[in-house]
Amino acid sequence: MAMMRSWRRMIMACAVVAGTPVCARDSLGVYNGWGAFRDKQPHRCYAIASPDKHAGGNGRWKPFASVATWPDVNAGAGGVRGQVHIRLSNTNSGPLELKIDDAHFTMVSAGADAWAPNAATDAAIVTAIRSGRVMSVGRNDYTLRGAASAIDAAALGCARVK
């Protein structure tokens, strides 16, 4: 039953990410509370999760955490790999703290979205996610069990499709 609820939450979060129907993406797998998906147009893959503990929000959108690969973006630079994106429960402007166990990272936020300030911070966050247990940002908490497998599935999903 818990797996079914996680799957439903994942589908809802997936639908919110791009604002397109769920059938427009391929499921690459569900790993505990994290799922991996691939969009064909634009070509992108991502690992995504809904928060386990969700506080607040205005009901206009659902919060989520994702790690994305966009191989076609900036084709000369090889695209974007391992980009962390957080959809917040509430709007925010300015710096925001993301915590993974005992590690702390400063995120840049605008409106309902937050990102790492640069690729080096993205990489450090993804490393912490892979070995972490719990991630918190704003008033949302995410269990990281399955996150590493979903991140790997998303990266492989975009590596295979040209």
C-alpha cells in the first residue's frame, strides 16, 4: 500500500514538472520514494520525489525535489548533468538552506523554485544525496532511500537515447 501511494505521488509530481500529460514521458523506474523519468521532447531525464513531510503551501502546486540531465542543452558544452531543482511549498526570494543529514547548502530561490548557485554545488548536493538519509529544504522533508538508484537510472536513460 505504501508503494502504491509513493507511485501515485510520483506520477503527480511528474505531471507537475513539465505541465504536460504523464503519458508524454517514459518511466525509467521507481526506487522507494524516488522515480526516474525520460521526456523525449525536449530530451531530458530526471529523478524526482515528493516530500515525505509536507508543511504549508498554497495549494496551487505540489512541492518536489529533482535531479535532472538535459543532454541537448548547450550542445557544445555537453548539456546539463546532475542539476538539482527544488519546487517549494511556498514562494521564496533569496537564499535558502538545503540540509542533507549534517551537510548544509545554500540554494538560490525565486518564486516557488530553488537551485544550486553553480555546477560545483550541484555536484556536492548530488554526492550528499547519494549517501544521505534525509534532505530538508524549506518546510519539506525527503527520504533519500532510492535516490541514488533513481539518479543513476535517469542519467543512463539519457545516455542511451540520442
